[in-house]
Amino acid sequence: MVSFRALALGMVLLLAPAAYADPPGFTTGPVIEHYGPVADVEGALPIPANTHFKVVFDVSEAAQPGTVNGGLESAARFLNMHARAGIPPANINLAIVVRGPAARDLTVHPRPGQDNPNAPLIAALIANHVDIYVCGQAAAHANIRASELLPGVRLVLSAMTEIALLQQQGYTLNPS
């Protein structure tokens, strides 16, 4: 006889892939594969092909253990969505400023003995010229050293300072 516990576990395992699947009609790419699913929107107003974007994402919410940070994935979504809309990726300048509890999501080991599930996404973003900064104040508060950060992540004095500097360079703020 099958116990209720075994039956419940079987149902969870059976349904788990559906919980992580992209919604119908949402796919990743063409810039960041495997991350940033978007839907093509038929009939949407066109974006002029010569448009240039300079956007900074302010990310403060930490990912759940073992999952990808949604604020980081928003940048991948932005790249994929606009590339599909005809904007050349060279015309898209993105920066991500990470602060607060999300700072740990930029380390090699966010939790003892655990590899970072954000590492492949961060590497793909950096490979596509997205600048990723971590707040030095948040890092100091969480006892994060620069040597613990994933490759390409830059430690800055503070999130407030970096966002102000990026806005002076013409970046618009897109909160996560």
C-alpha cells in the first residue's frame, strides 16, 4: 500500500517541472539563451530601430535558495525583448546595481557549500556587455570580500553612489 507521504512526494516531483517552465508563448533568446523569457507581442507599436537605451536596474531582493535572482533575470529579459523588437544589442547599455540582501547572490558561494545558481546568468550578462555592480556598504554589512564575488562583478562604494553616477551618464532607473 502506498503511503500518503509517498503519494504526495510523487505528485510534487511530477508537477515540479511545470512550475519552472516558461509560460506558454514565452521563450528565451536571442541575446541571452536560457534566461529572460519574453513573449512576442503582435501589433505592438514599433520601436524606432535607431533607439539607444541606457538603463540601470536596481536589485535589492535576494533570490530564494537554489534559484535565479529575478532582478538579474529582468536585465536578460530586457535584452532579449528589445533585440526581438529590432533594436541592435549594441544600442542597449545596461547596468545592474545590486544592494541589500541580494548582494550575496553575486558571490561564488552564496550559502556555505552551495554553488551560485546565478553564476551562468551573470557570466552571460557580462559577456553581453552588461555592467554588474555590488554595493560596498551591503557587502561590508554581509561580510562579503571582493575576492568572494563572481568574475566580472565590480565592488563600488555604495549603490546610492553608483546609481547617481550612472544617471549622470544618461542612464534611466528601472527598479526591479
